[in-house]
Amino acid sequence: DIVMTQSPLFLPVTPGEPASISCRSSQSLLQSNGYNYLAWYLQKPGQSPQLLIYLDSNRASGVPDRFSGSGSGTDFTLKISRVEAEDVGVYYCMHTRQTPYTFGQGTKVEIK
Amino acid sequence: EVQLVESGGGVVQPGGSLRLSCAASGFTFTSYFMHWVRHVPGKGLVWVSHISTDGRIATYADSVKGRFTVSRDNAKNMLYLQMDSLRAEDTAIYYCAKSNNYALDIWGQGSMVTVSS
């Protein structure tokens, strides 16, 4: 199974400041079609997870452009250019390279 | 509006069975793989299973293989998860989710399953 490792696990942030979360996979997520099968999700308190980024850098419908994803192979990053209060919650990376699909441990983002 | 609505959760004794349902609407159900993901409050998300568009291919996490069965009724736009031989460690919120071929783009509100004597 592919192991997904996120860091940090806890991220206190200041509104208006940038934030960054790292995700590393134990195997390459690059498919033969040239795409990395890596997605980012946000689970806000009391809500279901929501898709933010898919194929490592494509924003899902309705996701603000302050969210961006980058990386390739085994190293990926989610960046928030300017954190807003509504961005608090737990962020997860997940691969869909091969089954079983696996998630990172989650990064809890809170306002300082 | 694209929507997934789970039902069927509840409290069950260890060794018991439960069937979760997920009603899909607002999209062409037959065109997409569907998934089940679970979340233990305070812990992380765990992918459980997925099923192909025609229902012929189903894949499971090792932790549920042989005990859980995923199925779909494309005529009714319904997804199911039959859970047998339930264990305390299966206690979680279960989400159904739609695939966009690359990731899980639409999630239901979740259904709580508690396995306890």
C-alpha cells in the first residue's frame, strides 16, 4: 500500500498570511498519462470533506484561487496564499494511483 | 443540484450486520465510479471501497475485505454498503462519494455506524 505522510500535523495560521502543507507518498503517484493522482480535501468542523485540488494542481469547481497545489512524483504541496477565517479545518491529501487509495493523517489548521 | 444522501446507520452489536444506502441525484449516476469512505471522529479518513459504473468491479480495503460488500442499482440511482461481521473498530461515520475519474468530488453528509454491545 502507498503510505501518505503529511506535515505539519498542526498548523496555527494568521488571517491574511500564507500557509503551506506538505504531503509525501511512499511511491510515485505519476501515471503513464503524465498526471499525478493526488488530491487535497478540506473537512471543515462538523462538515463532510470537500474536494479542493485534484491531479495535484487542478482546483475543483468553486474553490477560491487562493488555494493552489503543486508537486510531482512523491512530493506535493498545498498552498493558501492568504488564509481566511473560513479556511479552518483538517486538510487531507489522498492518492488514487492504485487501490487501496489512502489518505494522509490530516493537518489541522486553526487561527492563531 | 448534485447530491448524495446516506441512510441506514445506527447501533449494532459486534458480529451484527447493517446496510447503508446512498441516494444519488443531479448527475448521471451510471457514468461514475462510486466510493465509500469512513471517518472515526478525532482520527483520519479511510477509504473503504469503490465500485465500477456497471457494478461488475468492486474493490475493498484489507480491513473490510470479506466482510463488506458494495453494490449499486443504476435503475434507482442507489449505492449500497452491506456490512457483516461488524467489529468495534468499524465504528465510524460512513460517507458515500462520487468519483470525477480522478478524485472524490462530491460527498454525502455521512451516516454514523456504532458497533457496541
